[in-house]
Amino acid sequence: MQVVITAVGPDNRGLADPIVHSVTGMDANIAEIQMYDHDRESVFSMLTRVEIDASRYQELRKEMAAISQRTKLSIRTWTPDITGRRPALAICVTYRPEPALALLRAIRDGQVKAEPRLMIGNRETCRGLAEQFEVPWFNVGDKAGNPDDERMIALCDEHEVDFVILARYMRVLPAASCWKYAGGRIINLHHGLLPSFPGMQPYHDAFSSRMLTYGATSHFIVPELDAGCQIIYQSTFMVPPGTSRDEIIRRGQQDNEPHCLVEGVRRVVDGEVQLHFNRVVARK
Amino acid sequence: MQVVITAVGPDNRGLADPIVHSVTGMDANIAEIQMYDHDRESVFSMLTRVEIDASRYQELRKEMAAISQRTKLSIRTWTPDITGRRPALAICVTYRPEPALALLRAIRDGQVKAEPRLMIGNRETCRGLAEQFEVPWFNVGDKAGNPDDERMIALCDEHEVDFVILARYMRVLPAASCWKYAGGRIINLHHGLLPSFPGMQPYHDAFSSRMLTYGATSHFIVPELDAGCQIIYQSTFMVPPGTSRDEIIRRGQQDNEPHCLVEGVRRVVDGEVQLHFNRVVARK
Amino acid sequence: MQVVITAVGPDNRGLADPIVHSVTGMDANIAEIQMYDHDRESVFSMLTRVEIDASRYQELRKEMAAISQRTKLSIRTWTPDITGRRPALAICVTYRPEPALALLRAIRDGQVKAEPRLMIGNRETCRGLAEQFEVPWFNVGDKAGNPDDERMIALCDEHEVDFVILARYMRVLPAASCWKYAGGRIINLHHGLLPSFPGMQPYHDAFSSRMLTYGATSHFIVPELDAGCQIIYQSTFMVPPGTSRDEIIRRGQQDNEPHCLVEGVRRVVDGEVQLHFNRVVARK
Amino acid sequence: MQVVITAVGPDNRGLADPIVHSVTGMDANIAEIQMYDHDRESVFSMLTRVEIDASRYQELRKEMAAISQRTKLSIRTWTPDITGRRPALAICVTYRPEPALALLRAIRDGQVKAEPRLMIGNRETCRGLAEQFEVPWFNVGDKAGNPDDERMIALCDEHEVDFVILARYMRVLPAASCWKYAGGRIINLHHGLLPSFPGMQPYHDAFSSRMLTYGATSHFIVPELDAGCQIIYQSTFMVPPGTSRDEIIRRGQQDNEPHCLVEGVRRVVDGEVQLHFNRVVARK
């Protein structure tokens, strides 16, 4: 059984040792191990993927919980080998409802075999969508839409979420959040083709280049790395010369982006793809 | 009637004056005028698009021919308002036959309403293709494939070509050639998405970025400008993670590139698009 | 004598003809001619550089004034061959006083042989600087700092300015303004190395790339072209690893940027460099 | 005492476990740990930086040697805390002698406190330089200059080299070589400003952009990461408009590049900088 362990702490000293010591003591095989630091925020993180006999998974979880309690480290233990239930999703939104709506419909219709366990917004705009599909709704934003990032992670923890889906959630996740759900658990929809159009206004940028091709990208988020290299799925559409930017954005938002997110999430929950050493690989 | 006049000479002095003087003397309206220089090759060029009464087109041609003879300028007069015949194409190739083959088939089947007046190669590889479709074949390359650029243009002049189609012709046209057929008469097939992947190995570059989207671009060539902003048509295809680079290239070359060129040429010969102040615009 | 004529109008029809006709009629030699359009703003422009006998310069100016009055074109006639006086500058500022201060001091000390004819701000911040050096001050900004672009150009016209110096003026000049003073008359100080760091936050961008080299660029502004290819002067400074971003910005703003602007303006007013077919060339 | 351990093997299974187990068993504190894979070459690598009491360093080395012998892993143990001797350099060259010559002179004159233990070339060109300074010379290239990469590393191992200096060595080190001397032991001189001009022809690229600033970069090599983010030192020079490309290259090669390498190596051997989580940081 594959298990992903993430740890986040304020220092690089004492971060790896207890976990590594415990894991090797349980006959787990370390398949991948990374330490990161985010120098500007003084936050350090470790990710390790281990192979362990499935019978010892619960013991490993307890051990990690004990280390977490003993040290001040924020530790999470998770397995991508989900059996007997559907993967649980946290669907995060801001203003645009289309991608989340398409995902909820695809789940309802059996196209995406997942469970929308909760919806998180930093604005009230999509509350009605959550109500319509009877998904618990949480607004983590203040009046200006600034999200309470720690509460967002706490909600995902409490609801035992497998994957965090950023369905046009327009705030940047802080590095600490990305690390806590590292290892291929955060899926973002970017409304442009990566890596060519990475910014906040990919439609505008591609339009300025006089491109006739527009696209969207579903990708895993990996902190500290250039966006766009962890691509799960991309979809594009072409326009004839002279098409207005507004018309292009309309077609992208209403049709292309929702499709892109749905297929991206499907690939992950169906276990077709996986994050492996910061690359997306086909899972055998 | 719209008329495009190009002039190429060794100096910027005396390049514009005689043409401009003659054109304004014939009641033509100057709609666009540009002078370029290519400092490293000491070549200067002028392009002007004028509106003139159709009845005076032949007179204008004669006048320009006379100026050309009097000065040492290389002058070409051409109108995109082609009536009573199909636009004549020069199809230029190197090794890969697929895009040219697709274009010749599309012409044969009436999908592209043009006449393949000649084929030009810098290698012998595609001679059989020309013979199969009974198009005159000219090899302008020496033993190493280095093309005789002046002969290439002379062939296009002699055959009174309207559009030069670079169907995976793998040599760079010198600036002087581009200027002689400036004004939207040279159409290139690039085997990557422009402007993101401009180089000689766009499949390799996109693959290195771990993209899942690959594409091709049909565009007008405009010397002295960044490639890719004069896009006529783009087409893309998506691959799942784990697809090998060879498989991607195979799909691109056999399927996507030929389609991209055919649709690009069709848009031009059907008069749907036009080059206007270095931009591709829909023609009303 | 070299003369630069610019014309700006709402259409490409009728823009070139009268000027070209008049100029060729006066035995002027057209050395360069360009037409531009700015499709999103429906503004067309023409630039021509002509050689004419100095004795006919005033006649040419009158002729152009007459055309301007007859048509609705905004026409400007200017010669870079300034004799018997010092080039007149409009120094434009927003918040940062250092570059303008350095330029005013260099003029006072005879290092830059120019006359600071007026200062233009879109904020009040640098008024004191203008008063200190007894240069007429004009604030063209509203309460939010939004500049009245037409008034800015009108002020330059009234004061018969030769060169417009953007000394950390933080607003984008609209295309129409750039064209009215086209031909190498607008000099901008960019606080990053061009073309590598073109945006609004070049210090931040270079810092994110973990560079140890920071720089500034003096360049001519040419509308419709990528910024940074018309470089007059660049200066750089190096920092050791671990230097804070604030410290880097402080050194850049207080020392490197002022020096870069002064040397850039000096090269232009001393006639060492010139804009020629959108390139900066050494003037013989 | 800080110790860097690198391990390279053909698989990610069994790579981390024995080393991690042994290190934690010796009361070493893991300060940094990374695993990399190079999917196209099926090569996996691990880097760990540990803190251990200096008295146990030799024991740790023996333990690692034992693991290396028992498994098939290629393991190296090294400490940057060099005392009682000067850091030993392997100076690697191809054609251009200037940077190596400048480095050898700086060592001779006491400016760089290091020992040039051997010189390695893939061409014979710089043999005379090695003889002049009485440094052992090894040519690892075949007749076409293709280097024997394994022999290059073996030579560095045998000569107990601390740092590998790529002084305009023009071949790409394979990932396996980079990993074997990972942790800030390979210093490269790039003849352009990173990250803006990364390719094989940075002078040409910057010249094409019409820059007036040219530079060179000394940086640590980190496999799998974008070049240029591990910058130790950069130096630049400015040229006036109109300077020929050949003149620029001449100034860069004869003056700027040698200076850049010497100062880069000095910073490393003086312990002023260090690679820490893939970033260059000032060492306290």
C-alpha cells in the first residue's frame, strides 16, 4: 500500500528525523522523500511516499499522530489506494460557478466517481450551487473576500477530504497549505494553456499575442515549483480571426473550462494519473 | 481595387520617392505604407497597399515595371482581388510530404479552390508527389540542400504565383525574398503552437514542458517581426500523460499538421482573411 | 537637413497622400516612412523622415500646418538638427524624484547640454523639485492621478519641446501621444533590464529569479513594438547573495536609476544616438 | 560538522532506506533530504545534508563506504567544513583558456585560496596551460571531443576533489555526474546573464535583442532544475550602440568571463556562500 506523509514545521531541524526513524522502523520502504523550505515565510516541509503492508496502515497513522502531538509538527498521513468508498472532494470556489456546476453534475450522473463532501468559498456567490446539490457550504472569506487559510485546511481535515479541487478559486493558496495536502491532492483549474500563459489574465495575454487557440489546464499544485509542469489534462478551442475577446472569454468560461476540470478530476479519481517525483505519470 | 506594391533595393534613399510619386499621380489612395530595413544584409524594402480604380490596374503595372527598369529596384505589383481564375500556388517542400499531399488532395477534391502551379523543393524527396499530381517540379537545392533563393523567387515570378506555400519547407527564407512577396502572399506551416513554441523543435520543447497539448500554426510570414503574430489558423491535439514523444510527433506530422495547412490555405484563397498592417483580419 | 513629420488621424484613408504629395513636391527625399494603426483605439499614424535643404525647412513647416488645418490630421514637423540653442526638455514625473533631480543637476552642471523647459507631473509630489530648479511646473493629473494625456501633449507643443523625458513617470502614454512625438523624441527610464524584465515590478521579478544583477534602461518609446529594443543606455549593479529586496530597490532607486537616465539623455542631446527604422544607431 | 551525502542508483526502491537508517542511528541530525529521479535515464539520486559531531565523521564515511559496497549504490560523503588545507579543485576546460588562466593566476597570487589539483579537458587545447602551472592534465575526450563522463568523475574521486570548476567546459554534464557531486560542489561559468540568456549562444541572443548590457554568471549546477537560479556571482559590461557583435564577444571572453569565474570560485572557497535547499545563501 502506498502512503503519503506530509509534515510542516517552522524549522528544518527535527523535521525529518522522527518520521524517517519511525517509518524505517516499521519496515516501510521509502519510495520518495523531499524536503522543501519557503525561506520568506520560514516554513519547512517534508513529503515522503512509502510502501507499507496494508495491515499496518492504521498503526502508521497512529504513530504519526503521536509524533505530531509530541513535536509541534503538523503531520498528515494519507493513502491514494482508496477502497470501498468514493474519493471525497472539497470543491473550492470564488465567483464563477460553471466549473463547479459541471463537476457536481458529472458526479451526479456517474461520470466522475467521487463524493462532493463539502464546498468552500471565499465569497457567498456560489452558496446557491452548494444548496442545489445539497453539499455542505462553508464561507472562509471575510468581507473583502480574504480567506482564512488555516480554517480552509481545518475544514478539509475535519471532513477527511481526499482531494481539494480549486474550481476557479481565485486566491493563492499559501505554501503551508499546499504542503499540508502535497503529494497530488490539490487539483487546480487554470483558465489558460500552461506553461505558456500562466498569469492572472491568460485570455487577455493570449489575445494580445493574436493567438487563435485558447485553452484551459487541470494540474496538480506543487509549491516552490513553476506552475504548469504537473498537467493532468488540457483542452483547447479555436476561434477565427476577428473574434472579440469578450466572445472568446465567454466560450472559454461557459464551455471549455468546465469540461477541462471535469476530465481532470475524473483522471485523478479514476486513478489514471498520479504525481510521482513532481511529475504526472500514468498509473499502471 | 486593392493593389499591393513591394520594392526592394540596396539603400533607403530613392526607394520610396518614385513609387509614391507615381502612385499619387494616378489618383490611387495610399491605404498602407511601410519601409523596412534589414541592417545586417543592407537590404531595404517598401510595401504599399493602394486603392485604385480597377480600370487603371494594367497602367499601374506598366508604370511600376518602367520604374523598376529605370532604377535598380526590384518591384512587384499584385492584387489580392483575383477574379475569373483560381489563385496560383507555389508549394514549397523539403522532406516531409504529408502537408503538401493533404493540400494537393484538398485542391483535387474542390475543398481548396486554388491551382497548384508549381512545386519547389530544396531536396528531391517530394518529386514523386509532384509527378503524381502532375505539378511541375523544380529543385532549387544544391547537393547539401542549400537553396538558390533567387531562383526560387524567379520561378514564382515566371509562373505568376499568387501565394507561396511553405509546406514544411525547412529553410529560412532570406529577408529579401519575404519582402518581394510581402503583403500576405507567403503562408508558412509551423509545426508548433505560436507564439509559445517558435523554434526548430517545437514538439521537443513542448514535451520538455510536460505539456499535454500539441499544435500547429498556419501563418503569414512578415520579415523583421516576431514570428507567430500573423496567425491564420491553429489546430491542436491532446495526449494522455505518459505518451511518448515519438508517438506525439507521429500524430502531429501525420494528422494535425496536414489539416492545419489545408485549412490555413483555404482561409486565404477563399478571401476570408487578409494581412492588414501586419495583422491578420477577417476580410469583409 | 533631416526632418521628422508625424501625422495622427482617425482613419488610414487620406493620412499619407497629402503629406507624401507635398513632401515629394518640395524635392525632399523620403528616407523612411511608416504607417501604423492601433486597431483597438481606431487611431492611425504616419511617420516620415525626409532629407530637405535647410533653406526650405520653414516652408515645409508652413505647408504641413496648412495640411493640418485643411484636413483633420494632427501633424507635427520637427528636426533633430538643432543648432544655435540647447534641446528643450519636458521632464515628466510621478512620485520618485531621484532621476529627475539627477537630470536637473546634470543640466545645471553642464554635463547634459539641454534646457529643462517644463516639468509635468500627474501628482503633486515633485512640485518642490521644479520650484527649486525654477522650472515651470504643470500637474496634468486629476485627484486620482489620472493624467489628461491631451493636455500633456498640448503643453509640450506650446513649449516647443524637443524631447519628452519620462523620469519614472508611472502612467502609460496612450498610442496617440507616442505617435505625435514619434521618431525618437520620447525617452523613458525603465527600472529594470530590458528586454528581460519588462513589467511594472522589475526589481521583484529579478529578485524572484534569484538574480544578483539589477539594472535600469533608458530607451526610446516606439508604440506598437515590444518594449526594450530601442535601448539608449543600460546600467547595472551587483549584490551579494542574501541582500534583501528592499536594500536592492533602495540602491537601484537612489543610485543606479538616476545615473542611467542622465547618461541616456546625454547621449540623445549630444546627438550620439538616433532612432533609425525603429533601431537605435550611433549617429555619425 | 556539516556533511553532505549523495547516492545514485538505478531505482528509487532501496535508495534512501539504508543511508537514512544508518545516519539516524549515528545521532546525526538530518538538515536536508531530497530524492530526484531522471525519468528518461532511469537514474535515481538522493542528497542529504546532516549535522554530526566532527569526531564521528570518519566513522560515518566508513559506514557509507560499507553501504556502497553492500548495495550497488554509488555513495559519496563530503564535508564543506574544510580545515587544515586548501579546497582542492578540478578545473575543466574545452577550448577557451581565458577563464582557467585567470583562475590559475588568482590561485598563484593568493587571491583564491584553493589548490588546483588537476585539470580535465575534452580537447587538447588547454594542455599547455596545465603544464605552465604544473597541474596534472587529463584529456577525457575522444577524437570528436566526446567526453568519457564516468572517467571524469573517477578522476575527481581519485584526486579527492572538493569542487569541480567548469571553466567554459562546453559539454553538458549528465545528470548522474551532477548528482554524484551534488550539494554545491560543481561551479559553472555561463557566458551570459542568467536566467535571461540561458542557451548556447547568449552573446548572440542578447545582441539580437539589441541589448547594451552583456554579462556572465558563476552558478552552482543543480540537475533537474532550471539553470540560473543558483547564482553565485554575476558581472556585466556595457557597450555603446553600434558596437559589433564580434567586439562584444571579444570583450566578454577576454575580460568579463575570467573575472566572473575568479570571483565566483573565491566566494565558494572562502565559504561566503553555500547551496541550501537549492538556493545560494550567504554562509554565516
